[in-house]
Amino acid sequence: MGQSAFGVGQRMALDACTECGECLDVCPAVAASGDPALSAQVRMRTLKRLLRDRNPLWQAVKEVFGCAPLATPEALKEFGTSVFRCSLCGDCQEVCPARLPIKDLWLSLRQELSRTGDAPEKIRMIRDNLAGSHNVFDEDNDERGDWVDDMRNAPKGGCVRKTAEVVYFTGCVGAYFPLAQKIPMAFVEILDAAGVDFSIMAGDEWCCGFPLVGSGQAQDLPSVVAHNVEAVKAKGARKVVFTCPSCHQIWSEAYPREFELAHATQMVAELVLAGRLPLGEVPMTVTYHDPCDLGRGGRIFDEPRDVLARIPGLTFVEMAHCRQHCLCCGGGGNLEMIDPELSAAMSRRKVEEAVATGARAIITGCQQCVRTMTTYVKRNKVDIEVMDMCQLVARSVAAGRAAAAAPKAA
């Protein structure tokens, strides 16, 4: 592990950590596993020791006194696995009294572990899949838009248009995972109902590259960015919209600022407030889960709640942990690939908190969150529905249209 792998600010952040334990108290991985070694506090302490062990001056001192090295190959492999048993939820950074850039430190650490070969072997699959098929599932990328064929009410003009004002960047999970495909279907119905001039890119869309960054393999990101930017330009679009918070975040942070960017919850809120959607009654009590990359990452908290407040018949209740301190569902940071049991344990905590509110449905704004929580709910026969905001709004629009078409009482 090289000393130069971390910037001056990151090295200063390591030294500035007071080990107050605030990050340990909020870490969902620690709470779900009972292992404090997964906390930012312990990881930073270990990282400082490993870096010190690689310092030439310190190595000379150890040789004089005959001290055993800390950074053995076995120790680095063990530490590497521990670093990847994390969903990158960012709550440790949110509560840090010193405001240390902990999440950026974790990403740099993953990059270094990947470079040295001390990261878990499984992460190579991400890079291989994106290089070969341009999606995380290693499916035929020409089938990225096939979910449109399963829509009951597909737009008359289709979803792939030569030019459009708005490009809907679907993302890998929504495009390929059957459980999540209902989300892009619902969003397309909303855009069509509001008369938005939009297009998807289908096979011309490549994975946004977020999984590369999260797995410490960001060296391959530039080619992905260049391809997707050119594909959007080819549509003549001025705006790119996403149902996936991770896609939205990587476009916001790593792509050139050539387009207006919006998450679906922001665009739906805009359409609702403008009166462009015929919202009908949905008599249901719901709670809202703030996805990590959308909430803590994008600071998008109000727009989803603004939409919920305007759906007739809906009752909204908050969970004990919400907004910037919302509990992670366990689906981020490639955690399921490294430790599926820990991911499921984190999802259990999330679902149990939602059930405690008395809500009949968990609403969120993330395909991965829907997939992770729904998987837990179905496997454990929990009596609660999980859906994306777009699915709820599409249900309300259908109810509004039905009410408008119903014969009026004499």
C-alpha cells in the first residue's frame, strides 16, 4: 500500500480523526454485524498503522529493534476484504464532528487496494463485464431497451426516438433486472402522460461507470463517460434524467457539465407542481426511504416528499431515521457481491424500521433500494409493499384518468 495513494488532505484527515466513535454509532454494517472493526473509526486507525508500517524511516527503526511488520500480505488481504464490507452509505461522514471527507477516503482506499491486488477477487468481474458488454450483468447490451416491449401502455411513438429534448438514462438495474423493470416502465408512463419530449438510448447507453468507482477501478471511467456523452449529444438533448441515484451522482460528479441533470423525483415534482399530471386518489399509508446516493449524496430530500403531499388519499409517516440519517438498505457499494449475508442483515433493519411506522408501503427513489428491500420482504414474507416513487405516481395517474373517464352521477 503506497504512501502516495492518498492526497495531502486525506492524510491530514487520517491524522485529524479523534476516534470519538460517532461514526461507529451510526454505521449500518456495524449494527447489522456486531463487528466494530467495520466502522470508520477502526478502519482509519488500521489504515494509519499500515501506512506507517510502509514508511521507510519507520521500517529502519523496526529493523533496529527487531519489530515484526504489520503490513504482511495476509494482513493486507484481510483489511482489503473489510474495506469492501461497506455499502458506502456515507453516514459516517455525515455525523463526523471534524467534517472529515471519509467517503472520498474510502474510494481512494479501494482504488489502492485494487491496484495492489489486495481487494476481493470478485470485484474484477465488474471491470470485465463493463469492458465486454457495457453493463454490470454481462448481458447483451443491445437488449438494454427490451423492457419497453413488456409495457402494457407503451407510448405510441415508441421510447427510442432519433431526437428529443430529454434523454432518460435507464441504468443497468432498471434495464435488466426483472423486479426493477417496473420502475422505468412507470417513469416512461409519467413522461408520456405529461407530454414530455423524451427518448431512451437503448443499446447506445452504456453503464454509467459508478460501479467502477465504487469498486476502486475508476481508471476505466473516461472511456465510459466519453461514449455516453456522445450518445446523448446524438439525440440533441438538453437534459438527462435518471431513476437511478448512482447514475445521477456519477454524471453530476464525473461527467462534463454539458447537459441539465435531474433525478426522476425532481422531474416528477416539477411536473406535479406544474399541474401536468392528472393525479387520482391512492388510499394508502406510506413511509419514504431516502436512498444514500440521492439523499446524503445528492441532498435531494424535499422533492419526493412534495410529491407525496400532493397525491390524494395518501397518508405519509416518517421513519425514526430519515433524510440525511436514513438507514441504508444494504444495496450499495457492491456489498451484495462481497458479503450478501451482511447486505441482507442491513436490509432487515431497514424494513423493520419501516414496518414499525404502521405504513403499508415503503416508497423510495432508487431501483437498487427497491430490489434489495423487495428481495428481503418476499423471502421473509413481510406484509409491506416496496415501490419506487415513479410506480406510486403512475398508480395515481391511472386513478386520475379512471376518475375522469367515469360517468358523472346525475
